[in-house]
Amino acid sequence: MKYSEIFYSIQGEGQLVGLPSVFFRTSYCNLRCIWCDTPYTSWQPEDKDISVEDAVVAILAYDCQQVVITGGEPFMQAKELTLLCQQLHQQGQHITIETNGTLFQQVEADLLSISPKLANSNPATSNHHFQPHQRLRINQPVLRQFLDYYSCQLKFVVETEPDLVEIQQLQQEMQIPSSTIVLMPQGISRHQIQAKQNWMVEICQQYGCRYSPRLQIDIWGNKRGT
């Protein structure tokens, strides 16, 4: 597999926030979010190689049941991802896969943490990545497959209040329960996140969605390997 890092931390986002977890960060992404905070694994992947078997050994060495497979976009390496999940499940690991929800493959996983990309993720219109990103960023048939097959959370990166219109439209079109939706502030600093959290919490109270912090930013700042 192509990957950038394996590290032990806590889950900083979503339903399982605060749980000690081993993170396996895969390389490559098919989107080009303007605010991407992991270009070293997405836009400019480091392309380190590891076999599935060695990845399992490295993950299990931390003696932690919670495993988060993230990226980049893990489903871009679907064959290897399938084998990795199969072997980790055989060892009794709880597997969360963090994905942008544009590619589907049936794998053994306990939670799909899906982050559909809103228009706020679009590169500049002058950027040659704009059109493919805009075309690919929301894939409703793939989202439907994930929602039908797995326990899911749909984690939306929110920048401004008008983003809610886009989220509500998708929710209505796909009949997504509010309890499945997680709203998370866009930001790579404590200040940026804190500036948004009050009105986002009020929106969650109003619509019955879940608010997610970015706990790793609160604790360590925008630091790799956390």
C-alpha cells in the first residue's frame, strides 16, 4: 500500500471523539479541497510503501483496539484496503474508515466516517482542478450505498452559515436522519475553530445534528501525527 504515516493518538472528531486510536494514513486523493490540511498525503503524496501484512503488524504493535484508516482517500486503494480491513477484523479491531464518499467498495468496517465536500471546498475557478473537483465532490449513489451497508456518520466541514443550505438540500434529497449528520468547523487553528463554534452549536441544537470539535487542533495545534 501507499501511505504517509502510522501514529497513535486520540480520535479528535465525530462520534468517537476522545478515544485512543491508531491512525493509518493512506496516500492519494481524487479531490482537491482548497482547505486540505494533509497535502503530504493528498496533493503531494509521499508514496511510502508498506505491505498489508506489515501494516497490520505495525498497527497491532500499539495494543489499541480502535483503528482509523484515513487519507487521502483510502478507497483509491480498494484492493489493499479490503485485505487490510479483513486482517484487522480477524484480530478483533474496531475499524473506522474516513472517506470523502465518492468511491465505494464493500469492506469490513464498523464505522464509515464520510465527509461529503461542500462548495466551500472548491479550488479557485481558475485552477485546473476546479471542474473535476466540482463534478466529483458529491456522489449520491455512492453515499446511498454506504448509508445502506454501514453504520455511518456524515461529517460536513462548515465554513459559514450558508453552508447549511447545501447540507439541508442533500439531507432532504437523500432522507438522511439528522442524528447521522455531524457539523465540524473548518479551521486549522484554535482561533479559527472557536470563532465558529458558538453559532454552529446553536444550529446543531436547532436541527438535531451532532457538533464535532477538532480536538487534535485544540490540544496540539495544526501538527502532523496527531
